[in-house]
Amino acid sequence: MGNMGFDIWVDADSVPQNLRQIVLKAAARLDAPCFFVADRILPDVRQYIADDTHRLRQIAREAGQTDEQSVKAIKSAVSMVVVESGADSADDYIVSNARPGSLCITHDIPLAARLLEKGCTVLDDRGGEYTADDIRTRLSDRLVNRELRSWGVFDQQQGKMGMQVRKAFADNLDRVITRLVRSEA
């Protein structure tokens, strides 16, 4: 499990590529197990895993490790989990495999509710943290907005994924990781 007492789970179907890159950098910095779950292979995550594995093996060789089988056993702490296509297949996999204390990242409010019930820390893709206090309100708002959209009354649009949003996400991810690391000590 790397050096961290927690792992990171990313609902990669709902988290945009530019934010996945922020999570990848954080996972590398922490040497924390990080799982990107989606119903398809994500080329950016696959490339990161290949590059990180190569980098780790190079470090081992430079440190004098000569047993090539041991070197080849070294792998990135990041994994890409591809699930079958289908409604909630990625969500169900994450809920089944995340554990209390895991850090989870998703835009999906029902998934966030399930993960909070399990004792996970959950961030959204805009830099906010889902909490037990606000998840019921978010679920209710989601239902109301869906109903209004079905009537053609309301068309909720998310703001663009600009630099401010990426910075807010990165800053809050760092704050939450710092809090989780301190709580382990």
C-alpha cells in the first residue's frame, strides 16, 4: 500500500482529464495507491502508469539493484481499473473496494453519498468536499433540478473548467491530503 495509510479512488468517468493530472501528481508525491476506475481505458492514465513504472525501475537500477526480476516487479502505485460498461458499474466497483479512510474523487452525488456512508472522504471535481451534513441537500437539489430540466424549465449548466476551478480543486486536494496524513500520525 505504499507509504500512506489511505488510498485514493477516482471516479475517472466523471473527473476531467486536467483534474486527473492533478491527482496523478499528488499520488506520485505521496507514493499512495491510487485507482482510476472507468468503463474504458484512459490513455492519459495508462501513459502515466507506464512512465512512472519506468521511472521507478530506473531509480532501482541506479541504486544498484541488479536482480532484473526484482526490478521488473516494481510497478507504479497508480492503477487503471476498467469495469464493464453499464449504469453504475464504476460506482459499484469503487464502493465495493474503497474502505473507511479512503480519499475518493467524484462528481457523482449519489456515489458520494454511498462513499460517505462507508466512512470515506469525498471531494467533488470543483474543489468542494462532500460532507454528511450537506449530502442530503445535494441529493434533493439534484432531484429537483432533474425534474425541472425534464419540464424544460431549468437548464443547469456547470461553469467552465477554467484555471480558477483547477486551482480550487488542487488547493483543496492538498488540504484534504494534508489533513489525512496528519490524522495518521
